[in-house]
Amino acid sequence: MNDNITRGVHRILGARERGVELRDDLPLGPNGLGLDSIALVEVVLECEEAFGVTIAPEVLALPNVTVGQLVGQIRGE
């Protein structure tokens, strides 16, 4: 789905990783975008600020959290 939340998350992630196809199943960490724990926290904070939401800290502990899971957390799914 190409809604405002998805586009916003893609914009935030795209500012870090240019030229990567941001699919819903793409992991944010290893075997995906390769974000380390600090970069992942920064992305989550940027998303919280951009969308006025609080993302559950457990998201950061998920193994291989994906772009789609991050979008789902912002949507409250």
C-alpha cells in the first residue's frame, strides 16, 4: 500500500540508504538495510516525531524487524 505513512517511512529510510528498493519484507538490520542499533533507534525517533506516535520499544528487539513492521507499528497494527 502506498499511503502517506508508507511514503513517509520510505522518505526517512531513503535519506539513509539511497538506491535500495524499500519493500515491506526488507529487514532494517542485517541482511537488509544493515542499520545498526543506534541507526535503528534514530529511525524510530524520526518516525515518532514525523507521525506523532510512540513506537513500542519491543519493536527494536524484534529480530530482523522489517520496513512493513515499522509501518504497521506507526499505524497501530
